[in-house]
Amino acid sequence: MRRQIIAVRSRHSENLRVTYLLNRLLIKIAYLTEPESPTHAEQLREAFTRTMTDVETITREDRTAPPGKAN
């Protein structure tokens, strides 16, 4: 999961809104080696899914925004 997040962050490094969201998610999982419980694992998966949905929304908005309006 970390590698995916870092790859997406690198792809969108010029977009501060995206990097902010991804950095927040990385902070949530930074010190984990394994989730503490099945419930915790599900919460992390949901946070990952929500964040990736937000990233898609932001990048879609940026693609449709007039030039100079991104970020």
C-alpha cells in the first residue's frame, strides 16, 4: 500500500492538494508493520479507498479547470 501511495504522490507531485492528502494517509500508516486487528485493517483499507477517490476527484477537476486554475 505504501508503494502505491508514494507512486501516486510522485505522479502528482506538482499538485499540492493531492500531495497533502497522500501525505496525511502516509502519516496514518507510517509506523505500522501490521494492522492491530481485522477492524483496524478494514479502517486502513477504507481510508486508502477514500483518499484515492479524493485524488481522482481532484485530478479530474484540475484537468477540466481552465489554465492557471489548478492547485
